[in-house]
Amino acid sequence: MKLLFFVKILSLGILLCFVELLHAQNNEMELWNSEIPNSVASNEYKEVFDTKLGRVTKVINPTLRVFSPKEPNGSAILICPGGGYAYLSIEKEGYKVAEWLNTLGVTAFVLKYRLPSDEIMIDKSIGPLQDAQEAMRYIRRHLDKWSIDNNKIGVMGFSAGGHLAASLATRYDDQIYEVSDTISTKPNFSILVYPVISMNEKIGHQGSRNRLLGINASKELKENFSNEKHIDSLTPAAFIVHASNDNGVLVENSLAFYLGLKHNKVSAELHLYQDGKHGFGLGKTGTNQHWTQHCEQWLRVNKYIN
């Protein structure tokens, strides 16, 4: 009798674990319901996920993976992982960040966006931004599904993902694909972590620039994708984090964006840390390890979270 009871309990536990796993597998959705804009068919281009490094490359079908908190507070953040526009550090700068945001009551959306490639895109320079714009539209089209406040939707990006997030914050009105509604792609705020901002020769990240714009990009194209050049008084408020000893993406990127916001009287907060170098993620050692606490405080003070 006791054995039968134990077997039933065990079976119920296995069933619940299966249901939970099934739910986890189903919280990732394809971003485009119809044909992906600006796309070129390629039988040779295949997505690759490196389980050891937690990286994904050669994204063909962009997706959104939703992380829902136990007690959502109405806030949502779209996360753009970095990787120099060569890969997406989707676990370190995506899933783990989403789990942290969940502890704040924030519904997090990790964007697996297309990386710029002539193999699968007509114009590789706009591919990632097309995905980011559509992701923001998707979130706003489904506010009720996740109990999201339309005025508390932000974008967050790391490194090259920071460039994409800053592009969304400054170029939300760019019409780069056909849409059937008037849903806004403008985030209410942005969080930029060691971001690539500029595409110029002096402070821009060469690898990101070459992959997004091409090796022989014109001066006009570089200017168009340098986000510090597109800030105005309507640009969303921003929280910016960088390490002073970052030799991968120079701290001058964050400084340029912050000064542009300040010049246009846009609310902004900038944290420059003594150490951390590039890619410190959630922060484990050194002075940068407290940036998430500073970010949480900024979100609360500005009433983006309760």
C-alpha cells in the first residue's frame, strides 16, 4: 500500500516536471508570423548553438523568449545580447539577465536577433534593427497577455546588443519594413551595458562596424549608424554602465551617448567603474559587481518598477 502511494506521488512529480519543462520550451516564439523582411534564402546558412560558451551564431529565424516573474509588476524589458554582431552571448547576456529581472517583478523578453550577413539579407545593416523594432511591436501587441503597462517597456543591450538597443532608442521612427499597424517601437527607457554606440573610426568598435556596415562603409553610412548623432529631446531616458579599463569597447562610447542625452536635456545616469574590462555581464568581481543594484535603484526612482 505504501509502495503504491509512493509510486503515485513519484508519477505526479514526474508529470508536473514534464508540464513545467513543456511550458519552458513553449515560451519561445518566432518573431515574424509572415515572411521575414529583407531576407535571402540560403540552404548553406544554418544556425549553430555552442552549449559550452552559451552562444548562438547564424540566426535565421529570430525569436523572443519570454521570462515571466511570479509576481509581475507591469514592467517589461526587451534584452539584446551582445557579441560584436558576430554571435549572441544569449545565456550570459540574455537568459541570466532575464532571470535577474524576474526577481524585480519585470517580465523579460530575450531577443535572438539576426546577425548581419550578406548571405541571408538584402541589406545587412538594417537586419538587427528590423528584428528589434518588430520585437517591441510584438510586446505592445500583447500587453494583456503578460499584464504589461504600455508606459513601462524598456530595452536593454550589452556591447553590440547595446548598439542595437541604442539604435532602437534613437531610430524608433525609421521605417525599415512594411507594417500593418501603428504600434510604436519607441522604448520608454533604455539600459545600456558597455555598449557600442559609435561607428566612427576614433572610438567605434571596428569588428561590430565591419560586420554591420562592411569593411568599406562610407562616411555617411557610419554617421547614420552612430547613435550619438541621433539623440534629440524625445530620446528615452537611459541608464548606462561601462568599465573605464574596457579595451574591447572604449568607454568613450558611453560618454558620447551620455553627453548627447545631457545636451538634449534627456534624463540619464552614467556609472563608470574602475575595473571590469569588457563583458562583465551581471558583475562578479571588482567595483562593477554592484551595477545591478544601482540599476534597480534607478528603475525604482523613475517608477519603472514598484
